[in-house]
Amino acid sequence: MELWELTARESIRDLVARYNANADTGRFDQVLELFAPDAVMEVADRAFEGRDAIRTIFTTTADSVVQSAHEQTRPAYLRHSTSTLQIDVESPSRARSRCYYHVIMDHGLDHWGRYVDEFTCVDGRWYIAHRRVTTDGRTPGGWADAGAPEAEFRNR
């Protein structure tokens, strides 16, 4: 394995971790910096193209979590964790990955699924070029089970 491939792998691991940490704490500007300007993110069978459109995923989710917490008198937080990150480096400027995620909220495990990603490297910096989010399961009675915000994305 060459040094550029090791660098790519660690850069991609860092991207995935920063995505989770920044999104969970509402630092959406920092999340958007992880995406290429023309990136695509697919959620609930809907494609969001470009950083401005992708931002709406995070703001809609944040609003939904806060509203849910207010209605339930629960703290408004969620924590994403990822595991089994498999990275395929295709070239010095292209890579793909797959991993599992699960979301913990104040009531425990809320929902879980997979991220399938494509990455691009521009001027030595790696970006998410495409992310497909799938939800494999939900805890009955949880926030995601109530349909927020996934149902809203399908209806737009």
C-alpha cells in the first residue's frame, strides 16, 4: 500500500467522524464544508443536490428534533455512531465507502441503517461527493418511527 492510499483512507475516516460530530451538535456550516460544492445526498429516495439543498436536510432534522423534544418534554439531542467502515480507494482522487450507522437519542436506540458514499479529492483535500442514506430499522414509538423528517423529505 502506498502512502497516498493510506492518507486517503485516514482522510475519509476523519470525514465520516466529522460529519457525525458536527451534525449532531448543530455545526451545519462545518458539515457542509465536508461536501464537494456539487455533492449529492440521497435521503428517503430523494436527492439533494449541492450544499444549499443538503443544508435543508440538517435544518429540517434539527427543527424536528427540537419540536419532538418540546412535545415530549425530553432533551433535544441525537448521536450518530458509525461502524464497519469499508473504504475502497480507486485512485488518488476517487474513493468509495460503506458503513453502518445507528442513532442514539434520550430514549435509547432510535434508528439505524447504512451510508454508501463516494469521495473526491481536490487539491489534496477529500470531500464527500455523494452520500446515500438508508434506514434499515426504527424503534417503535421513537422519533424516526414517528416519520420525522423522512416522511417530509418524500413529500417535497
